[in-house]
Amino acid sequence: MIKGGGQGDLFSSKDLVPLNRRSHSVDVPHVRQLFNWDCGLACVLMVLKTLGIDHYNIHDLEKLCCTTSIWTVDLAYLLHEFSVSFSFFTVTLGVNPEFSAESFYREQLQDDVGRVDGLFKKALEAGISVQCRSISGKDISVLILSGQCIAVALVDKMKLRRTWLKDVHVPEWYGRSSDYMGHYVVICGYDADSDEFEIRDPASSRKYERVSMQCLDEARKSFGTDEDILLVSLNGKDGNKFSSKLLI
């Protein structure tokens, strides 16, 4: 069992998962992204609607975010703005300079470095706890089965794609490129018998999508993601100065 630093525990390890629970899902409303850059905002909106905060739309979040170059730390600040309780995990604090080699980041990276690094530096002062560590698919499955959380994860869309490819809203070059393509999804269910997660993909026309743990882990841990993930508590809006106890 791993416990991170912080004040209190966002997820308690005691009796975390009922012994007979093999499957669990949360009925997260599906929100479609409007452009090729706002998948993260759509995921935050799905989280807010799940928590009963349903009087906002994606345009409201766009105004609050003030950028079309969305990083996970931007989403963390948005969730904090709405007093949502969450834990932010990443393997890199700030901008990874090696991402400049990726076409997905190349055009915007230099403009983003100062802003994004500044957000990370001010996070603790703002009341946002960022934990620099990796978590596994098994960790996520245990937390989902507990019924205590859902997650917003940064993935490589190229590695996540499956049979729904023809139905998703992606740039024209998507089908012709093998380069990294950053994308956000909501993880809201898990079935132990099939070893599959239920996700909400803001680029998909379908509400329900399923992906194997292996496929999701490959997409989450692809170079370019920093393994960014926001674990969102379903136990109320009590701020986010907490740590997670993750079972492995």
C-alpha cells in the first residue's frame, strides 16, 4: 500500500472494495467536444455534471481557462475553481522539454513553458496538491470498483483507438499519422471479468466505450502524457488537499 503526503486521505484503504464486487460503473453524462482542442474541457464538464454541478457549459469553462492549449494542470485549476475534491498524479512537474520533438507539442510548446511551469509552481499556494508518481491500471481499477472515484486521464489517442475510430471527431491527419496525439477521456467503470474499463470519450458519438486495461495503460503511459491523471472523489466537494492510498 502506498500513501502520499498531504492532509488527510482522499480515498481510504479500509474496506476499499466490497469483497464480492467484480464490476462497477458510474453513469457519467456524455459530453462531446466541439473542437480538436477542448477534449479536456469536455471531460471536466462531464465530471461537474456527475457531481450535480450542471448549470455550466463548455463555453463557460473555455472562458475560465483562457487558453486553447490545454494541459492537465489547467484542468486541475478548473476543478479547484469548482471546489471539486481530487488528486493530481503526474511523473513530471512542469513541462518536459523532450516533448519538443513531438509534432503534437512542437508548435505551441515554447509559448506554453512559462505559463505551465508557473501554474505548477503556484499550485500548492493555490491549494492544489500535485503528486509526482506513477499509478498503475490495477490502482485505478481498485479505486473505480470502490465506487469512490472517477478519473480524467491524458492518453495517446493513437494507441487508444479501436473499432469506434470512424465515429470520433479528430483532425484530418489523424488516420495518416503514427505520432503522439494527446487526448483526454473520463474513466468511469471497470469489469474484472473482462478486465475492461468503461470510458467516456468526448471525441466519440457513442456514450459507452470499453477498453482493456492493457490498452488503456499503453495509451496512458505513452511518451507525451507524463502519465497525467486526475482522480476525482465522488464523496463531496471538500477541496483537494488530500493524498491517496492506492492498493497495489
